[in-house]
Amino acid sequence: MSGEKLGELFHHDSTIFDPYSLFSLRSGGPQGLESGLPQFSGFLDYLQSSTDFGFTSSLSQEPFGLIGDRHKVCKAEPRATENVISSVFAGGGTRAMTANSSVSSSSTEAAGEEESDKNEKNEEKEQEEEDENKDVKGADDGADEDEKAKTVSKSRKKGEKRQRQPRFAFMTKSEVDHLEDGYRWRKYGQKAVKNSRYPRSYYRCTTQKCLVKKRVERSHEDPSIVITTYEGQHTHHYPSNVRGSSHMLANQQSSMPPSFHHDLFLQTLTPPLQQLNLPANYHDLLLLQNSIHPSFINSNQP
DNA sequence: CGGCTTTGACCAGCGC
DNA sequence: GCGCTGGTCAAAGCCG
């Protein structure tokens, strides 16, 4: 992916949401858009006044809550971790990450389609696979039965591009790879990453019908930094039986006020971002570099 | 025994 | 068209 493309992507996408909500579904019922808005006023003020952020103009052009759909800048609560370095959102998205999110952005057509596609896809998946089985069987009579079934089950509809869910990534200084965030995750894959000696792990939310995924990898340039990318939106609250959730919930209530700490965000995001050497192969972080500090991305490009 | 991780294989997308 | 890479699947094994 080129820097140009990333920049282009970024300028199409401008939404701020409460990343904190990703990690903390608060008690007291869902918080709608209205109730969440004040949390960001300070943050927006900062963005609009900052000269370091290339995206401030796009943010300030639209009233908050009506901002475009895709790009989200966020701060993550360093819950089970030492220190959240920075965070970034990439990809298409609409609503806040969780039902209880403090801020939910307005839906756009594209995002709406994506969302409905996601649900439909999920519901139709089994039917699709059945249909595909029939199709392929008819066309490929000579193949081994087992192999056939295997291949068919994995195949997707031709001509259909893989749908991407809203994504955001953040970097955390931590010794543990898989950071506890209150949700239950099942690891479904691990891949070696090009230009990195550290593998990337793929996790899926274990809650039924919740399609949220996350990728976890270590920065090859600074192994103490864990890069976590979330994709999709939780359709549920914290699972009650989650390991360590009670501890985390207690922790969050005592450590975090109910509003977004934009000053904390500034402490964690701004300086480290400009000091960090981000992995060059990391799409979302390239996006981050490009959007946060244009000079930074240049310094990391070959 | 259920839930989870590991891991090799497979597939799609993209660049050349 | 081919090769590379990221993403996903699913069988096997592990663990509480």
C-alpha cells in the first residue's frame, strides 16, 4: 500500500470515537451519542488547534457527531498494560465499537452497507456454503471427495471482495502480547510477518454472532511495543464470565473518570508518536504516521 | 469434556 | 500469469 493511498483513505475518513469504550462498557446503561459528546469537546479543541495533526481540518469541517465515517483517532486505556503509546483507527466504520460506547459516529451509506453485509453474510454463510458445494461438485467430478469438500468450504463467492470492518490500531508498551480488554478472544491463527521476527496473532471474539476480530503483533523495531488492531464492533456487553473482567472493571472505575481524558491522550499520543519507529509494514500504523505527523512517515520510508 | 491454542494448508488480493 | 503475502480454516493436541 502506498503512502498516497493511505493519505487518500485517511482524508475520506474522519471520525472520532471513544476508544475507551472499546475497553470499558460502563454500568448505567448505554450511552448514546448525545451523552458522549461532551467527552470529546476538549479533544476536538486540541485537534483543531494543533498544527501537528494533518487531519484536524477534516475534523473541524464537520460538527462532531456528523463527521464522516471512517477514520477514528483514539486513545486506549492502558488497562492491563504499562503504557499505551498511541492508537489509530483505519478502515470503514460507522458506529461506536460497543453498544455502550460513549460516542457513536453517524452512519454513512458505505458503512451501513458494510454493517448489513456483515450480518447478512453471517446469517447466509451456511447457506452459501451449501450452494457452493453443489456448484463445485457439478463442475469438478474427478476430484477427491474429501479434498473437494475442504476446498469448497473455504471458497468464497467469486467476484465478491472481502468486506473490511472498521479497524483501529494502537500500540502498547507491554510484556504480554495479548492484552486483557474485558472480552473473551479465541485465537484462530498466527502468521509470520514479513520483515519481522515476531509473529502476528489473530483473535476472534468468542461471543456468538459477534464478529469482532483483533490482530496482535509485536513491533519488530521495538519489541516492547505490542500493536493491537481491532476490527469490527462488539454486539454485546462484556461477557460475565470473562477471565479477569471483574478486576478490570473495578480497576477502570477507580482509575478512569467517566469522561474522556484528552489531556491524557496528549501525553500518551503526541510525543511518543514522533519518537517511535513504527513498523514499516504495518498498514494501519502507516496510516497513523501519515495522518498524525506527515514528516514522520517520510522519515520511515525507504 | 468443552474451550482454547497451535500449526500447516488453503485462498484471495495485489504487484510485477 | 505468477509469486508473494495476509488472512482464514480446521484438525490435532493441550489444559482445567
